[in-house]
Amino acid sequence: MAENKTRPTDADVGDFVAGLSARRRDEAERLIEVMTEISGEPPVLWEPSIIGFGKVHYRYESGRTGEMPASSFSPRKASLTIYLPEGFDRYADLLDRLGKHRTSVSCLYLNNLDDANPGTLRELLTRSWWHHQKPERKPTTVAEYVATIPEAARPHFDELRVLAREALPEAGEELGYGILGYRMPDSKGRAYISGWRDHVAIYPIPRDEELAAELAPFQQGKGTLWFALTEPLPAELIRRTLRALLGGGVG
């Protein structure tokens, strides 16, 4: 039986990253920051040149078993390769708005990290990470998800929840895609919010001409609104945005 070549090492990730080209080094540092934030795990260098976070066990139909990172990437010269062991069937909605990319069975190829919409890529990595966690590790209630919000983002995230309740007091809170979602009892509309190390976010962006110009400064790609923790939240604009998403009107 062939030996598994993908194994964790004791090599220093920083030394490995320092040896990359300037562009790949910058991309690797940015991805390490995002993946560390999502997983809560430190980066580990796996053979031959993979930076991984956490680990999962696998078993092929042939009977071969082993371990691989739960979330990982390789800053290759030809392309930046991000590995999703579970494949991409469940992520069609995200791939449609990710940006320029290629995929194989479990690999996402980016010529440049900036080719990908950052909010969509973060959502893809988040959903993939939680897909591999044991049930006891996954947030199963709103309270459990809220407990995972980084301390730095907590004031903005708490304010975002208050604004959601003010905008649409009848909307219920629920988990969706691993983050906090809102829906009205008699509406198909959905809105999602999340908190990260340096920003809070609202998904998706409402298709509303009245709001388009006002939301433009906060737009990341086609589907995400980012609000930096260094700036106060535009409260009234957020209320109107949530009303538009959940069918309550803009006004």
C-alpha cells in the first residue's frame, strides 16, 4: 500500500513563507490570518509544501486510511491551491460568485488571491472548516455561534443584532451556513450577519436601486457588505438594508 506523503512536520511555517516569492508570500500571510481566525488552530507545515489547520481522518474505499489537514493551502508557483477535502458539490452557490478560479476534485486554484471575492472566499473556508468538525464542536444554537465571535468584534456584532431587532422585530434568529441568520415568518427573504477579527458583515447585498449608491463603499464583491471595526456602524443604513433583504421595505 502506498505511503501517505501528506504528513505534518515540525518545520517552521514562518521560515517556509519567508522563502516564497514576494507575491506568494503576501498571499500566504493573508490566507494564514484568515484560516487561523476561522479555525482557531495554528498553522502547521505538512509535507511536501502545504500549510494546514487542524486535521481530519479519512478512509478510502480501497481501505487506505490516514490524516490530512481540515483546512489547508499550498502557495505554489503556478497557482495558489486551496484544498477542500469534501469537494465542491455543496458550494455551487459560492463558486458562482467567487471570481476567477478553477477546480478539480478537491482543489481550488487561484492564479492570484485577489482574483477571488474576499467575502465569498471567507464564507467558503468557514463552511468547509465547520463541515469537518465533530458535532460537539459545531455551533448548534444562536448562543453557541455568538460565543465564537472574536472579542474585538463583539461590540459591533452586538450592535448589529440590536439594529436587526429594531428594523424587523418580528424576524426570527437562526443559524444558516454556520453564521447568524434572520427571516420573517411569511417571507422567503433571508439576511445573515457575522463577526470577524477586523469587521462585521451582512450577506447578501439587497437588489435595491435606492440603496445601491449608499452601500457601494461597504461592498465586497457581489454578495457581501463589510463594516470595519475602526468605524461606527451606519445604523440607519443598516436598518434599511435589513428591511430590504427581509421584505420589509426600504423606508
